[in-house]
Amino acid sequence: MDYQKSLRNFNPEHEFFVGIDSDGCVFDTMEVKQKEFFIPNALKYFNLYGISKILRETWEFVNLYSVYRGGNRFISILKVFDLLSERKEILSAGYELPDLSSLREWVKTETKLGNDNLRKYFESNYNPELEKVVRWTEAVNREITEWLRNIPPFPYASRSLETIASCADIVIVSQTPLEALDREWEEHGLKKYARIIAGQEHGTKTEHIAMASTGKYREDKILMIGDAKGDLDAARNNGVLFFPILPGKEDSSWELFLNEGLEKFKSSKYKGSYEDSLISEFIKSLPEKPHWKL
């Protein structure tokens, strides 16, 4: 299925375009998904119970409390194991970590880093270590679909979406699987505000913005809203504006956008010192080095 076709064929209805991330930005789902679904399944499918404490600490740093948060799950799991391979507790114990070289090769050549494409690759390139990754990621999706319900959006995010939709075309720009995005936005009555919901199946966040907006809007009328460095990178890669949702201060960030940022964006007063100050504070909130390396 050509998921990207909807982005390429997207036609503006307003003069403004706003791309918005989902997990951790609109919905307070980052912590519960990582801590209750991603980590427990990693412990199970990679048989890492012997280093449970260290794995949890490393995983949470990468996926929640660092510059790497909000990334594609397959890139993030490689980062987790890269950091684990350097930790003295692992080295001194001689603990054998899983071999993710097959996943690493796939990530290098594939841009649509979703479960379906990984399974197709695995079925034509069988590898017992890659099978663990497939079983892990499919279990995560299956359990989130079965169990995760009633995680509401941040209050000011909901209010902001209604206001944004009245003056701009909203496209959801995410690396969450499309099924989960569609279900969560529908469950909370927010799907009506989004012109398109783009997930990991649609490619990278940079591709989402490029395909949906390039040549259709002026660059100063395109804004990405997100809570992770990957969201900022996607905006910069496309030469468009960025509004940060600060981790731990999500609702107040949305309140600031609703009461101040949106008007500055609409009146062409956003770019420059205002945007720069917001991004500076955002970058400071996302450390690159974990505390055990300081």
C-alpha cells in the first residue's frame, strides 16, 4: 500500500499548515507506553531479566529523558543497546547482549520503518536475532491495542487543536504506527481536526512535512509542533518553523501556544528572537549525555 500517496496528493484548504506530533505532544502516552509495554516486552523477548534495572534506566533515558526521545522505535532500540554495550556494569559482568546487526542493516536501507516492512524483510532474510525484534515489536503493538485506553490529551492541546483547525491545515506527523494513531485520535474526538494522520508507515517526519507542504504553502506559513529533537530536525530539514512542547511542561506549553504563539505565527511575527528563545529552552531540556557518563 502506498501510504505516502495521501501526503503527495494533499491539497491546502487554508494558507497555514501545522504539523503536530502525537505521543508525548498531544497525548500523555509516552511514559506509560515505554514503561508498561516497550520495556517489559524487551525484557521478555530478548531475555534480559538479568540486567532489568540497567536496561530500564538506559531505555528510559533514550526514549523519555533525552535528546533521543520520540524517535522511531527501531532506531531507538539500537541506541539503547549501543549505550548498554558501553556500560561498565555490562562489560564487567561479561553479559551477552543480543546481536542486532540485521536490524541495523535494515534501518540503513529502509525509510518506512514500520512493522509490516520489518516483517517482510525478516521473512525474506530469516535471522533468529531479527525474529526477536519482530516478536517484540508486534507484541508491543498487540498489547497497546488490547490494553491502552482512556489516556486523554493534554487539556490545552485539545483547546488548541480546535482553534488551529479553524485557520490552518493540520497534519499529524508521527512515528507511531498508524493503527494506534487512528484509534487514539478517534477515541478522544480529535480526528476531525486532522486533515491527514501520518505514522511510521508514511516514512520519516521530514518526509511527512516535505510531501504534504512543499510548494503548497509559503515556508513562513508552515509550523511543526513537537516534543522531541526529531520534531525540531524535521522542521529544520524543511526550512520551516517550530514550536516546542517541553517534556514535563506539556500543558503549559500548549497554553503558551494558544494564548501567544499561534497569533505570532499567523501575523508573521514568529520567526526570529521569539522562536529562537523557545528552541533554546527546549534544547536545554533534552540532555545528550546520560548521567552515568557525566
